[in-house]
Amino acid sequence: MKPSQCLSQFNKRLVELHFSSNTRRAYTRWARNLFLWCKVSDTSQISAHHISSFLSHLCTDQQVRPSTQNQAQCALQFLIDHVLHLDDEIPPFQRCCNTKPELGVLQKEQAHRVFGLVAGRALLIGQLMYYAGLKLHEVLQLRLRDLDFELLRIAVRDRGHTHYTILPPELKDVLQRRCAAVKRVHLQDSYDNIYIEIRGSFAQCSPDNMELQYLFPGTRTEMETNHDIEFRPTFSASPVYKAYRRAFQSLGLDQNVSCHSLRHSFGIRMVKAGYSIKTIGRLMGHKDRRSTKIYEHWLQRESFSN
């Protein structure tokens, strides 16, 4: 089987099992990277040892993080089980070290300077991470129903678990305008017979399911070949990462600062404001208090160093 045919079959199987569009893109990217790395014209030439060597390559040569290597392993294991149908298990490979990088945090003035260099959807997405403590993928999964402008709170739904965080008063007006713009897009999609993705399945856009539309719908529609329908996924994370990476580089900020630092900055500000660890953990959706205590420890180290 040619790699292109294998990728098509791979994606079709992901759709059949109701994987989200983001997961399908990530898994397909890893399968494509494997084929390019192996330099094969026929996927029947790929063995479990090739996959083991590729995963070791990610650690030794690419120096990816453990979570990235784990995602690649899951994607390639799915490829083995559902497309290549190899009998052999993946042999042991070089694991990435689980070294924790220094916590990257933005001061208030730095954050405002960063936001001054970012525009469009990436700006509002970053502001939600900074002022509400959301992860990037949580922001991109938000739907219109998740915003409560009366109680000023945001419902964050992730893998069957829901927690609530604050809806920043300084973003209330811009979010309301955002919702109005999204509703117009949704109505147009209903006229154009475009579908919306809901929990791994699809529903045709209509005024009745407007509240289920993404807060940040994608700028382009995609074709779901298995059901022969056109749907609008959520906005891609890639432009957001690139926009903030450029902004950080322009300001010469520390190499530990990343897009996720916007969320860390929220946790630090909440600790400084005197909120309890339990309250901060609840707002940020932490399941373990140790995840929240890193902000307390960071402040203690900063006070000692100063």
C-alpha cells in the first residue's frame, strides 16, 4: 500500500471511531512523519522495529518532551492496530527524560506588551488564557453556551469533567461582540448546509443548535469523507502558537516563556491576590493540589532570590 493510501485509510478509521478533528490531525501528522523518516514507497516494508527507531529518534535527535513522544507512540500504535495490522509489539525505545523546565511567567507589563504585538483571534485567545487561566485547547473547545455573562463565569468541559472559572469583566464586551459574530457565521452555515462537530459526531447547523457552535470556529470548512459532509472545525492552535512565539522573540523574553506561560501568569496573580490554593486549583481545573502549589513555590523562590 502506498503511504498516501495508508494515510487515507488511517484517517477514515479515526473518523469511524469518532476521534476529534484535532486528534485526527495530530495522529495523521505522526503517521506521515514516520513514512517520511522511513523513506519507504510501500507501507508493507514498515516493521515494529522501524517504529521503535523512529520513537527513539524523537528523543535523541529531536529532543521532544515526554508528552510529545507519548502522543507519537499512541498514534503509531493506532496505526499498527487498525491499518498496518502488525503482529509484533513495538520494541523498547529510548524514553525522553521527564525534566521539568523552569516555570515561565509574564509580569503584568510584559503581558500587555505581548498583547500589543498580537492581533485578531490570537489576541482574544491569549487574553482568555491570561485573565481566566485556561489552557489553549480549552479555549479552542469553548462553545457559546459555555459563557455566562450574568454570573461572569466560563464553563470548561474536558473529557466528561466540567469546572468553572471567571469570565474576566475586562473581556465581557469583546466576548459579547465575538458571540454575535459567531452567531452570524452559524446562521450562514445553516443556509450553506454545513455541519458542526459535536462530541465526535456531526449535526447540521441550525438556529436550534447555535449555542453549540465553537466560540472560535475555524476560518475554513473541512470535508468528512466517510459521511460525505462539509463541517467547520474549531480554530487551529498553530496560528496562535506562531503569533505568540513571534511576540516573545520580538521582546527578547526568556526562552522558558511560551504560550502556556499566559496560563501560569494567571495562577501567580491569583496567589499574589491572596486566593487559597483550593480556590485557584478549582478555577484552573487542577485535579491534584500539587499542580497548584508550584505557583506558591515559585513566589517563594522569587522572594528569596530578591
